[in-house]
Amino acid sequence: MVKVALADERSFSPPLGLPQSIFTDLVIGLAFLFNILVIGLFYAGYIAKPKNKGAANAVSHLVTLLSDALLGIKAG
């Protein structure tokens, strides 16, 4: 099964004609920045002394959205 998948001539080509290595680095960099954002919001909403309700609410919505997407549940 794996050999058949690897032998498939239709492979993923990154958008905008970017080379695969640059596209991979770009995706990893954006995921890293997203993680920093979530950690910052989590800190501001739950750990910091003057807790920010907006940050806590944003983290709650992100966790709900991502868990629903992971489980395949349609939010709405």
C-alpha cells in the first residue's frame, strides 16, 4: 500500500511555485508563531496576576475549535 502511494505520479506541489523546502519552512514557521500566540494568550488569560478575560475567552474558543476539528465535529 505504501509503495503504491509513493509511486503515485500526482504529488503535492506548493502554491505560488515555491520550492518544497521553502514551503515546508514557511508552514513550520507559521505553526511556531501560532503556538507562541496561544501560549501568550494562555498566560495572559490564566496565569498572569491581572487576568485578561478576553485572552482566556480566545484560548477557550481556539481549544474548542481545534478539538472539534480534530474530532471531525461540525461546529455551529
